[in-house]
Amino acid sequence: MGWEAQNHNSYIKFGGGLSQYCLAEPQRDILINQDHWQIEDGGKVYVPVDEMQDVTACEQYILPELEYGTYYTGPGATGTQLQPGDVITQTTHLHLCR
């Protein structure tokens, strides 16, 4: 979305058809709960992401291939995007996002 922080009218009825959302849930909630929008859409889509266990490696760790998802240094697909095959040589906290 992105435009929830801009000035806009309250009490809007917005028809999104069968479109779905995934990352914009907090922004959608602002429009519904603070600005009294009525949003009709296809609802939230749940996108699969690989699950990984915590890893402890002494010298280096090579990021494995993922079936679903991408490595990021920040939550919610923020920070630096890393690729499978990248070598990790220091303590790092990574997030898997889709």
C-alpha cells in the first residue's frame, strides 16, 4: 500500500475485488481502524517460507539454497538481501522473507 500515511478521506468503501495482501497488513489495519475504511478484498494470502534451525558455525557458513523465500538482514524484507552461496563469517541474524 504505502499511501496509508498520506492525507486521505475517512469513511471510504474500497472494493479490491479478489486481490489479496501479504506485507501490508499493518497499513491496512490503520485504514480500517483509524480512518474507518471498509475494505472488501480477497483477504490475506499466506505465502510459504522455508523454515531453518539456528546455525552455529565456528569459521564460516555458506547460505543454502531455499525453496521458498529470500535471506534479508532485517525483518519484513528490509536490510541487505543475501543470496544462497553467500559466505557468512561473523555473527549474523538473518530473516527469511518472501
